[in-house]
Amino acid sequence: MIRLRPRHVRTRLTLWYVAVLAGVLMLYVTGTSAFLFFSLRQELDGNTIQDLETVEGLLNFGPDGTVRLGTGHKDDDDEHEAEQERFMELRDLNGVLLYRNKRLGNWTLGGLPAPGEGRIGYSERSARLPDGSRIRLVSRIHTVGTRPTLIRLAHSEEPLWHEFGELLTVLLLGLPVALAVAGFGGYRLARRTLAPLDSMARRAEQITAERLSDRLPIENPHDELGHLARVFNDTLARLERSFDQLRRFTADASHELRTPLTTIRTVGEVRLQKEGNAEHYRDTIGSMLEEVNRLTGLVDDLLTISRADAGHIQVRPANISVLDLARESVALLEALAEEKGQHLVVEGGGGTVVYGDRLILRQALVNLIDNAVKHSPVGGRISIRVESRLGNEAVVEVQDSGPGIDPEHQSKVFDRFYRIDKARSRDAGGAGLGLSIAKWAVEANGGRIELESEQGKGCTFRIRLPLAHAQ
């Protein structure tokens, strides 16, 4: 199959450029030629009318009743008339021929007067002589003595057509040359213009998953190609961050999964090497089950994050009483708080209603309260306050009595697997995913989560959600 579409963009641009230029030049040639032709013909009409006016002043009837031209008129044999190719005839209104000059010979410029010919001003038209010569004819009715007479005077159009043909030939012969020069220049210009694109393409071919730090060269950041390169570089930067995050996530997840598995294996191997009674094996199985529970929770968190990133968790919103949701979340963790002698307090009005997914928002609150329980001291106080602000926003604050978080760590506590060495250690039982899941859950329901903390004075996690009527 013949390939009609050029492969390279520069070739297609050049062809389009040449095609458009050819069309423009053809319009120019046509317009210029037409303008010249009609200008020359208008000039010829002017000369013919001037001659006809001269003839009108010299016409008279002789004693024999024939029409004659008075003295002072250039005769047909005059060199000027021969040069002008003048043809003239006179007829009465009935079409009877009264006079014709020698140059016209036995030919005529027409028979009976056409309707309206020469009655109002001058009538101009183009015609042909019997030998095929083109002429420009001007007619007018003029009264000679007392007798209305139709005067027809014509000049040859052959010189006009000759000049028109010469001009058209020159323009048409120069057109291919102009298009060839324009095509060559257009191809060079397109090639030079697209050279940065070729350079970017070659650089892009060298970028792999291991070289995402490379960037495309930008020659001019203000033109379209520079804008394209900036957008592509920004995309590479986002991909690099995503790959780095994926690598860290994979490494952290592997580490978190390996720790309980290693513990289970170690405990099992040690206990198998020693003889023991039923109580001994019960303690061993209890330790292993504790690690299994931790591993199960970690796998559940990883599964939740994976499904959230893939968009597989469907949000089913409904009107929710925020105070009831807070009490429900606290009820799930009361037993854990009682083990540490902590006090869970829920405060706020019951009229605060938001429009969101109950299960997802409960997961966010449970994670925040669980985080507060883990990092508050024995006998500490944890308060959950619910209130509405500005008439369009519901605010839920979870305040603990823990050690607080330094400012340099506050922006990172919502990152996956992020821990602070002392306050967020693995010994406290967390894997560093709870706050990340809480942030996703709040944002999935159109809200946002904030942290306010001061070292030694605990943390306040603040959830902001639009009220149901504001939604």
C-alpha cells in the first residue's frame, strides 16, 4: 500500500505551508491580472468615448443626403487611426446603415439597435469581428441635424489581451520558482524549529525508571516547546516522587511484615528447643497470637490504603450526627483506655450533622482516638469535642495528654510508616499507617485534617467537615 501521509512532521508542515502559499499566490495572480485587465479596458473605454465625442462634433449630412465627417478629423488612412485600430459605423434608428469607415470594410458592428442601446449615456460592450478579432464597442444615439443617429465606435482589444497574456505568463512562470524557494525555506525553518523537539525526544528515550531524575532540556521556557518541556518535566518529577514513595512504602511494608513474622518464627523455634508444660506452651502460643494480631492489623491497613489509592473504596454518603459518631468510636476503644486508666470524654452538641460515609469517618475517628490512647500516659485524659463553626463547618477535635510533637515532625506525621523516634516508636504498637488512613478518610468525605501540638503539652487533631446543609 502506498503511504500518502508523510512520516515527518516537518515534511507535513512544509507541504501545508507550500499549499497555503500556492493558494495565496494564485489568488494574488488572479486578483492582479483581473485588476490590470479591467484597468486597461477602462482606459480603452475612456479613449473610445473620447473619440466618439470628437466624431459627434464632426458629423453632418451632405447635399446628397449622405453622412460625412467634417474637416479636422483624422482620416482612416491616418497613421494614428491605423495605430488605434478604430472601427466606426452610423445607423438610423431603423437599423439602416448610413456610414462606416474604410477600416471596417464590408463588416458591420451590429444590425438593429438593441433595446436601450445608447439612449442613456454610453453603452459599452465587447464584441468580435467576423475574422475573430476582439473589439471594445461604445454606442450612443446622437442627433445629426434633426435626424437621430446611432453611432457605434470600437477599438481593438487585441493589444489589451496581449499585455494581459504576457503578464499572466510571467506570473505563472514565476509561481513554481517562488513555491520551490518557499518550500526549501519552509523545510529549513520547520527543521530548525522542531530541532528542540527532536532533542527532547532523544532525551526522553534515555529516561527509565532508574533515571527519573533526568529532565528534558529547555531552550526557551517562554515558547510552546518550552511549555511542553516544563509540563513533561513536572510529570517526571511527580513520577519520581511516586516511585520514591512506592519504594519507601514497599521497603517499610516489607520491614513491618518481616518483624512480626520473625518474632513468630523466633518464639516458635526457641520454645521447640526446650521442654515445657502446658502453661509454658500456652504462653508461647499467646505470644505468637499477639504477633499474629499485629500482623493482621498491619495487613488490613495495607489493604485499606491499597484500595483507597486504586479508588476501589466507594463512598456512600448519608446524613450523620457527628456527636453520635464520636460516641460510637469511643465505645470501641473504651476497653483499651481502661487498661491504662485513661479517661475518654466526649463533649459537644447533638445538632451537628454532616453528609458523609459513616464507616469511613468512623475509621478516621477510631484511628485518631487509638493514636491518642497509645501515646497518652497512664491515667491521662483524652477529650473528643464536637462543635459547628461559621454555620457551615463541623469540627471534631481529639486532644490527648501525651508528650506532643516537635514542629519539624508535624508536617510528616500523616506520611505512611512515619514514626517519631520516642513518641511514635514500634513499642507503642503502631505501624505508622493509622494517621495516613485517617487523613484519606477525612479527605474522601470532602473535609480536611489538621494537627496542633506543642512539645510536652499533648496533641490536638482537628477534623473539619462541611455541614449537611452546606453540602
